[in-house]
Amino acid sequence: MTTQQMIKAFTKLTPEKIRELSIVAVHQNQDVVVSDSIVANIEGLTFAGNKINDNPPFSDWEESGEFHENLRFQSDKDIEFTSNGDGARSIFSVFSENDTIAPSAKILDSSTISDIKTKLVEQIKNILT
């Protein structure tokens, strides 16, 4: 690849494109991301990594029933979570959007983060080659 070709390839990596590729990488690992998020909740953390029991009346999100059963990404365009049912409504009414909207790296297993990074690097390599 010539210098000119390399420069042209790098110009494709705008902040918007990197965000898009990052979202794709998370979605390629969506089952484990959702699972890690549920495990974090069971261990007493919100998706942002804050303590659940700091927000009464909750001591854990399992009390709310179907919240975890219905937990999924809202769309393939972002990493926002969605859920439905009485449990989801009660959680969304008590917790800040930051705690419920999307998984943070704080709550993801290190192997999940590594897998996401690997997928992101693969996608970037594909653009650059």
C-alpha cells in the first residue's frame, strides 16, 4: 500500500465511523454482553457500575421479575438496552437513565472486553487493507 492509499484509508476512520464499528463489535458479542450485565445486576451493580441498593426499594433487580428475561439491545444502531414489563417500568422509574441505558465497561468481564476489542480491531484492519 502506498502512502497515499494509506492516508486515504485512514481518512475513512472518522469518529463517527469508529463509533459505528464499536457498536458493531459490541453487537457481535451481544449474548455475553447481556449476560455480563445481568450478572453485574445480580451482584448488586447497575449497568453504570453503581450500587443497586443505594436506590430504595431495590436490593437487587431480580426482585423485579421479567426485567432480565426481556433485556436486549434496543436496536442494532446503538448499545442502548431495553426491557419491558412491570419490573422494567419500576426500574426505569427509580434509577437514572445512566444506570439503565447501556452496559459500561465497568461491569463487563475482561474476556468480554477483550473479545469486543478484537472484533473492533478486525473491522479497522478491513478498512485499512
